[in-house]
Amino acid sequence: MSWLRIVLLLIMLSTNLMDLRGTARSMKGQARSTSAFHKVNSRHVVVFEADMDAVQKQHCFHVAEKLRIAGNELSILMMKRYDQLIRTKRYRKLSQLYAQASKEGDSQCMKSLGSQMGEMRDQYGVIREACCHAMISIRQRLGLPSVLGLTRAEDVWRGMESLLFHGGKRLHLMPKGHFPIMRGKQAGSCIRIKCVSGQVVFHALGLVFTLIVKDRFQEEELARVLAFLSDPSIENDALAVYAETGRVLDTYRPCSVALKCQVIRGRMRVFIHLLVEGRAVAKKRVDGQPRHHLGVGRVGCDIGTRSVAFFSPNGCGLDNLGERGLSISQVLGIEGRIRRKLERSRRAMNPGNYDGDGKPMPGCLKWVLSKGYKADRTRLRDIQRKLAINRRLAQQEMANHLRSLGDVLITERPNANELHSRVGAGIHTKSIQMHSPGQFQQLCKEKFARTGGLYIEVPAMYKASQFDHTDGSYVKRSLSQRLLVLADGSCVQRDLYSAFLLACADADVKDIDRTACCDLFNSFKAMHDELLASLKEAGMKIHNSGF
């Protein structure tokens, strides 16, 4: 009888083990399908203003200031280690050999040299683990939460990676008055979000607060987030649909939350950056109609350092890049006057900090700043903040307009290397800084990809600015020649004509289709002449365009 019981128990145990293995396999399969769903699903960020009282805001600003100090201390420490590493002859020699092997394509030699360089970085403490470990003592001394310290260490290490692997020069310290974003590396570990009585409540830094809804877009986004928080089974339904049909549904699951502290017009304000899974809600006008409509067709776009020209069968345009409201030249004039006033005040209040030639003395100096200096400095920061916001809004409006003209954007590749080489000689420095052509090109790329369109960059040998479609010849022209005379006598503006040639690419988008150029040139010339006449009548000044 005892043997029979033992056999029965063994059978039961084996059955339970098989069930557990099956459960584990199903859980692994479900986890894999969930991670695959999260990878293919899009995400977007919604910004709300936090509903806090004065004491809560002061606490947030206090933590953000300590986080800024901790990040700067860690950056200085990592830069010292990096300087010690690159001063060694062996590491510099290994870097040269690695670059030579990379050009030759010798993967075996690259692997050997890379392992040796990795050992040296480990020896000098220029690795990710050493960076995160160094933050422990810093954040303990400053009394920072461990999650915030780890996230800030990850940010510093990303900067170090740019120095080690992407040709970076130095780590930039965050100046006083600027605050880093407070977020957790793990979602939900630092700033938690809950649904309480149909309202979103946040728990962070020992504080409990809500958010302020200011427009219809925020209201619709918040309603979808609340729907997910009140019923998390929405994600299971979306996973089932994805497993059966491969279709991705928007769940509006809150992935992570971050806090950003800003001083705007002398007032402390805290903003909540909510990362939501799914596509953003379409913005609508007051009457409920969509604010932006999506066009169909090709759009050729020629992006310069300060201006942008575009053409499609639905319309063409020539405008300054990143300008909205006051022109950038006017803002730069105001900014320059304030900077010179600050310099005069600083020299008048600290005459002992300058030598006989008027240069600042070396070493750590004590600076006395007047009340007028602090007021002008605050005014300068406010001007720079407005300029950055207007530049971003102008670029978004231009990208939305291009998307309304067509769903295929054809443009030239960004010539970052050429422009950076010219920046070293003092050319295009202010233009790139104030107009941000690279940022606009990246924004267009994301906009067209997110709305179901195509973003295409033509190869380097396309040469849209040198081609003449009337006789099929290439004519090298100087940059100062903004008005072109074609072989048939037609006079066209250089940037608009380049945009026209970009829109008339062949099916492979590798060369110019002369047949398409001849078919569309009459309509292009009519829109071209009408546009230039309107620009002359309005008295607009377009940079680098001849107007």
C-alpha cells in the first residue's frame, strides 16, 4: 500500500511539474508578444502644467537644483578621467590603429584593438558602471533619491559616449538657472500615476499633486489616459488583436512621467511630461474640424541654412526658416545690446578681476553683480526662451504645411559635415544656431513617417542646383547667383527651381526625370512668378534668396 501511495504521489508531482512548465512557457510567450507589441507601437509626449502650491514648487526646484549640481560634479569627474585616458600614448596609438583598420575593413584587427581600448577604459574608470558607481557618493551627500541619481548618471554617460565613439569634444555643464528633467530610469519607480475618483493623481518626491488642463487637445488626451487607468484590460484586448491580425491599436497607456522646472517671467512653474503609448489625438478647431489635413502627392523641398523653398503641384513657397513674429535679426540686435550692457556692468562692478589689457584674470574669481545686472540677465534669458519657442513653433507650422501639400517629401541629404567644417572658419555659425536647419529636417522626417507618408533623401550626385532641364546640361554656379537663366531664356529663382527639380525625380528617386520637368514646368513657372510678385509687393526679405 505504501508503494502504491508513493507511485501516486510521483505521478501527481510530475503532472504538477508539467503544468508549471506549460504555465511558464505560456507566460514567456505572452511576455514576448507584449514586448513585441510595445516595440511596434508608437509613443508621444503630452505636456501638462502641474497643479502645485508655492511650497510644493519650491521643493521641486530645490531637488532639481541638487540634481543639477550632482550632474555637474559627475561630469567634471568623468572629464578628468577621460583627460587622463587620452593623455596616454598607448590609447592614442590604439585609436589611430583602430581608425586605420576601420578604413581597411579589417574586422579581426578592429575586434582586437577594441578589446584593448576597452581594458584601458576600464582601468581608468571611463565605463558606464564606474560612472553610475561614482554617482552614489555624490547623491548620498546631496540627499538625492537613488532613482534620480541613476538617471542623471545615465545622461552623463551618454555624453561620455559621444566623446569616446562619436567625435565629441567636451561635456557641457548645466549653468545655474537651468534645471534638468527629473524622471526615473524605471517606469513608475520615481513618479507614480494613479486614477482616484476619475482624476489623475501623481505621487513624486513625497508630494501629491494633480495637473491643469488648458485646451481641447489636453482634455482628449487625458480622457484616453483615464480610460486606460480605470480599465487596464484595454491592453489585453489590443494584444489579442495584434496576435490575431497584426494590427496595432492605440492603448494610451502611460509609460513614464517626468517633471521639468522652469522660471517663466519670474514665476516658478512645474510641467509634467507624460509619455503615452499610441498615436497622438488629432488636433481640432473650435468647430470640431481637423486643424491639419493630409495631402497626397510629391513635395520637393530645398532646405538652406536660413531659408526653405518647396514645390508641389498643389502649391509652392519660399520662406525664412524658423521665423515667427519678430525676425531673428531684430531679436539678435536686442540680444546684442543687452549683452554689451551686461559686459559694461560686470567690468564696472569688478575692476580688479581684469588685467591691464582688459582680459579676465586667471583663477577662481569673486564676482559682484548689481541688481540691474541681474534684471538684465533675467530679461536676456526670457528673450532666448521666447526665441527658442518661436523657432520650434515656426518649424512645426512649416512641417504641417508641407504635409498638407503631399505625402512624399523629397529633399537633399543634410550636409552636416560640410557645414561644420565651415563653422570652424566662422561661416554659417549664427545661421545654424538661430535657424536650426537640421532640427527642421529631422522634424519633417518624423512628421511624414508618423502620418503615413514617405521621407526620401536624394543621393549626393543628384545636383539639383546645377541642372538645366531645358537642354539636360549641368552648369556649376556660384552660391551668390540666386537668379538663374535657363537655356530657353526663362528666369527662375535658384532655391525654388531646386525644389522643383527635387519634386521631378524619377521612380527610383536617384536622378531627375526630364519628361516630368517638361510636363510640370509651365504650372511651376506660373506659381513661381505669382509668388515672387507677392513677395515683392509685401516687401518681404527672404535670406539668401535675392529678395
